[in-house]
Amino acid sequence: MKNVERACNEFVDCLHSAITEDDFRRVAERTAHSLGFRWFAYFGRRANGSNLISSYPKSWTSHYFDEGYEEIDPVLQKSRGPSGMFLWDGRDARSAKSAKERRLFDDALSFKIRTGLTVRIPAGQNQFAAFTLAVDDRSFGLDRFIETSEDVLKTVGLNFHAHVSARIGRAAPNSQEGRLLTQRERQCLAWISDGKTMQDIADLLGVSPRGVKFHLDNARRNLAALTLPHAVALALRQGLLE
């Protein structure tokens, strides 16, 4: 359980540095793997359109939208109900309400998307969102983990939705805001400039070295630096680490 809590703490910490859809994708994908899932998918529908951020194969997501499956997908249809979490299994084609829904199940299985859980996220009228974690096979261990970690998994989905809603569309990735360093990015760069290693910083923050690397990689990209030492030099020159 301690590893689960650590993965979730790192997830929330990294969300604060995520700005672009690619940032959010990397954060959620890493967390999904840490929790024992192969893929994640976030689908949000607002008045101005739909938004999908996922680690599913692009060939699957393209096929999914080309076929119009988002309009009949029971995972999304159930997500429009009360908040909560539910399990689903792509092999339950027998319960499909239509031939198209059965084809959706069959197509998903052809991409090895077999089973998962979806967190329903409350939204306003004609708006809804869902955060999904999926695997290519179902096991007793997975079912047990989901049963004992329902609150944690709900928190992951709700936090992802809250941060995506606040960030995506608010500023273009190449805007000035996108180039500023977050407090955590400045903090990690400052410690690197003091000679600390990623493991040292991970111990100080209570996260994994991989989480520290996420912040440092973001800082390097935002500063348009070629290397980490170059990022430290640019940040010092611009007075960002004072």
C-alpha cells in the first residue's frame, strides 16, 4: 500500500507542473504503469467540444472516433450518471445493446483492450468526463487491488480532471506562461545546482527519482535548454533560482 500512496503522491506533485496535453499524458501514463495498468484514457465533453488524452494506441483511438463509438460506448454513457467508479470487461459482448456496440467490444479486444475501471466525474448539463485505467488481461490480483484501493483510484481520476480542466485551453503551449518554471521545477534545478543527485532530491520530496526527472525534463524544455547543466545555467542567468 505504501508504494500505491507514493505513486499517487508523485502523481499529484507532477500534475502541478503539467501544462500541455503531452505533459498530462506522460504523468498519467507513468502513474498507470506504477499502479499495474497498461493504459489510461481521459475523455471530457464540454459545450465547445470533446477532448481525449490517452496512452491507447493511436490506431485504436483513430478507429474509435472514425466509427463514432464515442456516441454508443457504454463506458462513456455510464460516466454521465452519478459520480463513482465501475468495472468493465470488453469480453462482455453478450450484454451489448446493439450490433454496433458488440462490434465496439470486438474491435477493442482486437487491440487487446480487455478490462479496466472508469471513474465517473461529475459535470454540468450536457457535459461529462471519465478517467479510465485499462489492462490487456484480468486477474484476481487486479480485482483485489481495485477493491481495496477504490478511494485512491477515484482521487487519481478526479485530480487529473481538475488539473486538465484548469490548464488545457487556458494558454497556448508556446505562450509565455508555458515557458515559465513552476515552483517545483525551480526547486529541483536549485538542488541540482547545489550538487544534489536525483536520488537526493527524490528523498527530500518523498517521490521517486523518476518523478524528479519529470520536473527537470519540463524545466529543460521550458527553458529551451539542450542539457540539464545548460538549463541550470540559463535559470541562474535569468535569476529564476534566487
